[in-house]
Amino acid sequence: MAPSWTVRAWTLLAALGLLNCCGFGRCETSRTSLNPGGSRQEQGPSSLERVKRGWVWNQFFVVEEYTGTEPLYVGKIHTDSDEGEGNIKYTISGEGAGSIFIIDELTGDIHATERLDREEKAFYTLRAQARDRLSNDPLEPESEFVIKVQDINDSEPKFLEGPYIGSVAELSPIGASVMKVTASDADDPTYGSSARVVYSVLDGEKFFTVDRNTGIIMTAVADLDRETQDRYELVVKATDMAGQMGGLSGSTTVTIVITDVNDNPPRFPQKMYQFSLSEAAAVGTPVGRVIATDADMGENTDMVYLVKDGGDLFKVTTDVETQEAVVSIKKPLDFESKRTHNVVVEAVNKHVDPRFVDLGSFRDQTIVRVSVSDIDEPPIFQPAEGAIMEVQEDAKVGALVGIVTARDPDVKNKPVRFSIDRTTDQEMIFHIDPDSGAITLGKILDRETAGWHNITVKAVEAASYSKMSMSAASAALLSMSTLDLFRQKAFGQLHFVSVQYTIPVVTEIDNHTMASHSAVSIRILDVNDNPPELATPYEASICEDAKPGQLIHTISVVDRDEPQSGHRFYFTLAPEASSNRHFTLWDVKDNTAGIRTQRSGFNRHEQNVYFLPILVVDSGPPSLSSTGTLTIHVCGCDTEGAIQSCNATAYVMSAALSPGALIALLVCMLILIVLVLLILTLKRHRKGQRMAEDEEDMRDNVIKYNDEGGGEQDTQAYDMSALRNLYDFPEAKSCDSGPDIRSLPQWIQANRVGGGAEGPAAAAADFSLFKGYIRKKVEQADADLSVPPYDSFQTYAFEGTSSPALSLSSIHTLSTTSEQDFSYLSDWGPRFRQLAGYYAPGNPDEEGS
């Protein structure tokens, strides 16, 4: 469209089937012009100004869910250039054009051909176009318009999240919020009341209510009890049109679970439980289990058990898995002391809710009655920890040491019999009376050997008594008078009559299964039965120039006795030394005594040793004494009083060796003798080996060749026939087929070709010597385990006892008068050709020339 003000204006008129305009009011025709700046200006119909040609229309509306048979009229489009001559063609495009919405090309009327649903699509956007019918050119630019689907109440409210499950604690107050339910209505919430929903309770309104507008479910009563009913089923309804008549509705199911609170205390099903337990049960043995029930659930049922009475002998623990109270004993039970015990057990909740404290005490008590059953118990010693006894060391055999006591703790109070465990008294020093428990001596005691004796006394119950009947002959074993002999003279013969008696014999059988043991410690009290003795065999030395009153030595004594008041010893010279004028004894009063010189000027050449007897007496009682001897040596001293020598005997003793030194010296001498013998033996053995080697005069030769040659095909490099045929023994072959005589050594040739009758015999003798030698070597090689298991090549050199061959290196062999013929050397191969040239006989022709 050209931007010229000369173009005629177009006017689009719109009409709606039931509504004349979008504002549902009176419709007025106006003309809209578009200025070059794009702003629209409204002018009255009386304006004479020419305006820009443009579209004029209102928003179209169409009712949903139309059920008529004819297409539903939507509206009309029109341009002011249409003069009714049919030259203009109207078209639409966009959403639903041609299918849902059709237009009359001549009139511009728009109809809906299908049933519309606002809940599926609320509006459609289309574009209108006016064209010249002949040229099909657009007369105006396309203009966009909207067809809205007008809502009607055709959708009921729906609970999209239902059914619902909620919870509320029991005993909640009235109005406590439980949960919120929400219903959705697909109708247009901006048009009318079709989507306005209200809520109500259809079933369960006695216990719960719902807010009409918000859908919040609340409690209607305050005494909801989970233990009575733990869940409720509600039916909640949602109605649109704000609940007015004709509104649609939908419902859902709401399950409300009542959660638990700790509003119930524990309760014991019984007020008393009875159990029985043996008095021999060990500490910690379970007596029984009791349990308190709690109507609550979860952690609200957790409880602990306490002992309210009887806790000195019993204790209770809680089994966390079963919530049971385990009653067990804490101390040993005694049937004879108390046969029945009543233990009060209390159950207390762990988690108490302070909101429900006013409901009562959350604890309960029950009585556990424990009956103690009696068993046959072993005797009990008094005192139980054992006894300590004392006896004098000099007590006689059979003397009483002490008495042990024991009793049967059972009600029957059977007699007790005693015995000593002989593993603790193997020497049978003590005996015990089996009935009274009196311990007596079986042997003489010696405190110095053993000051204490620890024995074990065994006490058993004397279980039963029995009577036996036996013949008089058997009863004779018990009494010598049980067999009566009667002499009766009948028919001149003497007869012995054996009379049968029934004798009551009381046999006591001890019950060793019911035994107890007690340790008895016996202390041996000392008596003065050992005299004091000198601690060691004392020896002292004095100088020849000792002064009078000089302290020579201090002596002490020992006494095996141990008096309770301690030792006190008295020292004096023995009566036989009362006339002694050389030494005096000084009692120091601390159980020691000192020896002093009484004169001066001792001469060791006159008397070098003095023996001084000393009498020692203890304090008793009774007082005992013994005599010991102090040996005093007279020695020579220097000017400072240091002893130099005592006597000749002293020098000898000082030079003597100790037993240990003598033993060491003897061991060294023995080792030297053994070494000498070994050396002599080795020398003799080596000498014998050398003599044997000299007698045989044979050796093994190892020959090394470094010539590789030209291989097996190279027969000119080295002639092995010289080695193979060097000792080809002629006696093994006939003379006609023997090898070339020149292949043998010269001395062999002489024996074979030389005259004389001894030639063949001598050669045979020499060859037999070689054969014996080689055979011996072969046997040694076969017997040697260190040689390889396959054939090996060994070379031996043996000349025999003598050799007739002369030395090849002699100077005279070059003379022409030599009788030896060395021409055979040229047949030994290229290695010997040089040597053969030296020893071969010269050619006479060559010499003449």
C-alpha cells in the first residue's frame, strides 16, 4: 500500500453472533487512520480529511462445546472499499483456517465448523486478507486477529495427587493441621465461577474437618488415641461454581495415620513371678526373664529395669533386643541361710514425654520370687582360708600338732572324715585322725632342715553305713575268736565242727565326690640343739717383731639355731690353752672376739706355727658350746710390717700350682703329643707313595696338538699312521702280513731282523711286558668312576727296563760308519721329512760330484 494520502480508506466491520462488540456494549463505527509516523488518530465521521486506507475490527468470541447441526457464526470482516459489486475476495489464514474456521469470500462471514473445547485450546490467532477478485492482488496488507473460545462450566474439579495419605500425632488438640488437599478445575478461572472450588468432608467429619477454601484438613476432636484406632479413612469433595446449585464436583480418599506418642507407661502382666535356682549356681547365672509390656510403639517402648529390693544378692540387666529383664545372681546363694528371696523389679520408660507427665507415673513394679534348692555340698573348713599351726622342734613322735575342724553345711549335717593329701606330705611326717581332725607327728622334726611344712587336708562326708552277714570262717578275718572248734569223740574219731554265725559288720563308705581341701601351714619352733661354731677355719699371721697387745685377728661364729631373742655368744680360751703365755682373747661383746699378742719377740725358726683353741658358748637354753682352733703363723716382715715370708713350707705352697693349672698343663702336653704323632704318620704315608711310584717308573703323558689341519680330507697335513702303528705288536700278526718293519722303532727292527737265536724270544718277552703294562692301565681306566662313560683316547709312554736304541741326538749318528738306518723316517709323514733328510744315507753319485 502506497504511503499516499490520496488512497481511499478501508473499513473492516466485525460482528459476533450473540455479542455485537468486544465490550458487550453498543457498537460504534469509527475510522482509523495510520499516519506516516505510525500513530493512530481517531476522527469523527464528519471529518472531510482523507485518511489512509486500513482495517477496522473487534476481537471475536465463540462459545465452546456448541452442539448445533449448522456451522456456528463467529463474525464478519469488511473493508470500506467494498461497494457490494463483488469485486473483492476475502481470505483468512492461520490457526484452524480452512478446517475449523471458514470464511465467505464475498460477504466475509466467518463460521466455526467444529465443536471447540476451551480446555484444549483457549484462542486461535488468524490473519485476514482482502484481494482483488480479478487480479488477485492484495488490496490491503494482512491484519492479525484473535478468536477466543468462551468458557462454559463443563469440567469438574479433580484431585490430581489423590488418594492422599497423611498423619497426625495422637492426642493432638482440636484444629491441629493434618495435611492439605488440592483440586484442580480446567475451566477458565477468569471467566465466571466455573473454576471456583470449595471443599467439604463427606465421610469422617466426626473426627476431621476441612477448610472450605484452602482444603486444609484439621482434627475435629482432641482424644484421638492410636492404641484405640490407628488410622482413619476420609472422603473429601471439591465443588466448583463456589458450591452453588448446578456446580460440578469431584472427590478423593484421604487416609490419616495416627502416630504414636509416649502416653502409656510400661505394665507387667503379672505382679509376681516365681523361679527356682540351685544354691550351687555360679555368680552371674541367670535366674529368669520377665518383661513389661507397653502399648506404645517404636522408641516409646524402650525401657530399663531396676532392682528396687534384693539388690545385694541379685542384679537385673535389660536385653535391648527383646526388652526383657534378665535377673541373675550377684553373690552365691545358700539354702541353709535363706531359702526364698523376693526381688522387686521396676520397669521405667527411657523416653518420657513431658507433655503427658500429668497422665501418671511411667513405671511399674513386679516381684520376682526366687526359691533356692538344696544340694549336697562338701564340708566347709573353719577357718575357710586355712590354718597355721606351730610345733616344737623337739616334739616326740605322736605329739599333737593341731586340730582342723570342718562341718557339713547341709541340713543333714553328716559326719566329716579327714585325710592328708600325701602329694603334699610324701615323707609322711604328719598323721591326722580321720574323725577328730587331730594332726600328730609321724617323724622327728628338724627345723634346720625345714622350718615350715605346708600340707593339704581333705575333708569328705561319711555317706552311709551298711550291715553284712558272713560265715564264721570269713569273720575269722575280723576276729580270731569267730571260729569255734569242738571236739567230739564219736566212734573213736576226732571231728572238727564249723559253726555258721551271722555277725553284724558296720562298713562306712565315704562320699569322695563331696570333698573339700584346706591348706595347713605348720611352723617348726626352734630349740637350742646346735652348738655355735667358728664361721671359717681361721688362720692368722704375725711378724716376728710383733709388739705385746697387738690385734692379730677377729673371729666370729655361726649357729644354725634361731632363738626368738636373738643370738648371744661368749668367747674364752679352751682349758688346755689356759697356760698359754703368747696370746690372749678379747670378747668384743658383739658376738665377735679379737686375738692379741701377749708378748714380743717371736722366732719362726724356733716355732713357726701356733694353734690356739677357742671355746664358744651360746645363750641357750640349754647352753651349748664348741671348740674351734685358730692357726697362727709366724712370718718375717719388712720394716713397715708387711709380711715377706713365713717358712719353707709357705714357699713350697706358694710355688705349687693349683689343680686347675695342672689340668691345663696336662691338656697342652697331650695336644702336643697328638700333633707330633700326626706329623710322623703323614710323613710315613708320603714316603710310601714315593717309593711305589719309583718302583713302577711309569707316567701318563698328555700330548697337545695345535695343528688344525685341513679336515678329514686333508691327508697330507699330518700322518696319523705314525701314532696308530707306532706299537703294532708283531706277535699278534703273521710274519707275512705284518706291517713295514721300518714303521717300528730301531731297536725293534734290530730284534726282528738281527741274527741270533734269542731275537724272537727276546722280542716276545719285551712285548709281553708292554702288554701287561697296557692291560693294567686298561683295567685301571675301567675301574675309575671319574672317567667318561664313552671311549676315550689315552696315551702312555713306557720304555721298559732298558732300551737298545741309541740316542738320535748323538753326534756320531751323522757318520757314514753308523749301522742305523733312518730311511723309514721319510714314511712317517711330512713332519718327519726334515729329520729323515738329516739321517738318511747319502747318495754316492752326489758325493762324487
